Amino acid sequence: MTYSRREARIFACLADTLLAPAAPLPPVDETDAADVFGAWLSRFPIATRLGLRAFMVMIELAPRLTGQPWHARPPAERLARLDQLRRLPNGSLLLDALRAACGSSYYGDPAVAATLGYVRPGQR
């Protein structure tokens, strides 16, 4: 894995916040999304990899200055905090990239894809 277990948990919470999967879709932490994201991240140049990892850790740690960590807050508050990051230089681009990474990692999970009715080309 290219990133730590802690970063994988931050990613799972980020994906849960940005995608908000609801039944019958499984929760993010019951899929391979964090592992898929880690594999995807490992293909990036080191500077990009470190930047994305630092951005995710910053998302988690910044709210501790005013209380509890980001992951411990209610989903609506987590989403509001993410929207505040859009004010940072390139914040919108980073959040859009993370949303896309969350989506491709989560919706590519075989159980999620099957729940949504996706049939692999070889099985059609």
C-alpha cells in the first residue's frame, strides 16, 4: 500500500462524505475502494502522491484546532468543511480530483457495480 492505514481511513471517510452511498449500496468501508485508491495513488509521481496524501491529512487534522477531528463530525458538517476548502488556491481542483478518485474507487468495486446493474463486457 502506498499510504498508511490512517490515510486509508481518511480516504474512506472522504468517499463516504462526498458520495454519500445509501442502501442498497454498501458502506464505503465494506468495499475495496481504499485499496483501489492506494493502488491508483501509487502510479503517480512522488510529488503528486505526497501532495494528495498531505491534502487528505490536512482535511482530517485542520478541524482539531477548533475541536474534534474531521472524521468524527456529522456528515453534513464534514461536507460543509470540504466546501470551505474550495477557497484555497487550487482547492476546487483538488476536491474535484478527490471526488473523481472516490467515485471511481467506490463504484468500481464489484459488489457496488453489480448492485447498480453493471455487467462486464465479457458477460453480456
